[in-house]
Amino acid sequence: MIKSNSESGTSLRHVVKILNAEVLTGEEPLDQTVQHVECTDLMSQVLAFIKSGNLLLTGLTNIQVVNTADISGLIGVVFVRGRSPSKEVIAKAKEVGLPLFLTSYSMYEAAGHLYLNGLPGSTE
Amino acid sequence: MHYPRHEFPIKEMDFVRAGEASLQVKKILREMKAENDLVRRATIACYEAEINAVVYGRDGVMSLEVDDEGIYIYVEDKGDGIPDIEQAMMEGFSTATEEIREMGFGAGMGLPNIMKNADEFTISSAVGEGTRLKIIFRSGWTTEEA
């Protein structure tokens, strides 16, 4: 278990490694730091409670996920269980500069791996 | 200082373009150099209102007005209207269909979230005619940079 990053967060690049994820939005710097992670399929919850700078894990893949993440100022979105969004959704994310990731892990597994690697939830 | 008024159409049940009006508002506020937190609050409120108009509104219009005192957003639609506004404002109350819920909305959180983000929020509705929201932002708004 790597816990040394818990205070300062973890880079998106490290998240990609932990989740064995594909970067859907292409060449990105991925230097931004993730402070907290949230898991939900409810975009209303993102809009109401999630702070900007958080990383979202979700199973939804429609274009409103990108709009919600963009408007909420999220640092990126991870699509779980290998469900990839359409190319229109990916194009929209590129347009607004929102990194998208795809992992074959389930939401539970992806969250567990990130947590074990020192990324806390937002209530901690 | 003169500020132009902007209007953005909102199309009924168009879930591909839903959000475009709010993103336009975001862009305009950014160009006016509004501070980040204000842009975020305003855009979230717009987006919640826009999704409502897409779902319930049978076409609508979002308008943006700005003056030295604040930012004024109006969202008007021609939908069925809300019979009981007090009930609609309660968190968790929703009449959304399964289709809307599958998209990640319809949890009865939209109107309360507009209220939470706005500095002033008024809603009026007439059954069979439509709904009108007035959402005002003042705190954090400075025109020094504009």
C-alpha cells in the first residue's frame, strides 16, 4: 500500500496507472493533482455536492456526464466496467479540456484501488 | 456601462444539446472576467434550470442580463407548469420519468440546488402555461475588470 500521497493528492497520471486505464481524450499532460474521488451515477449529486477539482467515477456515459463534470469543474471522469462513451462524447470532452479515462474495473473495484493508494473520499 | 442581453433557445427533450445554453452563459461570464466561484455557481444554476426546461418545458428560452449590480438569468418555458411550487422545491420531490433518471437526473435536487447557488431565486408557474425562473447573482460580481 502506498499511503505517502494522501496529504498532497495523486496525479492523474498515477490514477491511470492504478486503474490500468485508457486515456480516451488523447495526449494530455495529466499532471493535475486529484485531491478527492467521488463515485456516483447521479449527475444531480455531482452538481449539488461535489467540489471542483474532484475526480468522478461513473457508470454513465451520456454527454450530460461531460457537461456536468465541466460545469462542476471536475478534474476528470473515469468510466468504469469498460463501458466507453461514444466518440461524440469524447469529442465534447476534448473541446472543453476534460480528461476522460476508461477502466475495466467495476466502480467498487476502481474506488477500492484508489482508496488503497491513498486517495480519500471528500468527507475525510 | 452597457451590457448586451443574450438569449438562448432550449429545445424540448433534446438531450444531445441540453447544456449548450448554460455553457454559453459560462463562456460569456468568463469573458467578462467574473471570478471562478461565481461562474461556477451561475453555471450550475443555469444547467439545473436548463435540464428542467428540456425535460418539462416544451421548449424554452434562457436569457442573460448583466448590469453593474449583478447577473440576471431568466429561464422561461411553455410546459405544463408546476401545480404546487412548495412541493416542487422540496428536495427529493420529482415527477421525472425513468428515461430522465437513467441519464443521471430526476432526483428532485434541481430546484433546491438553484436556490442554494443563487443569491436570489424566484419561481412562478401557471398550470398549462409554463414556468418562469429568475435567478440573480450579486456576491462576487465586480465590474472593475469588465
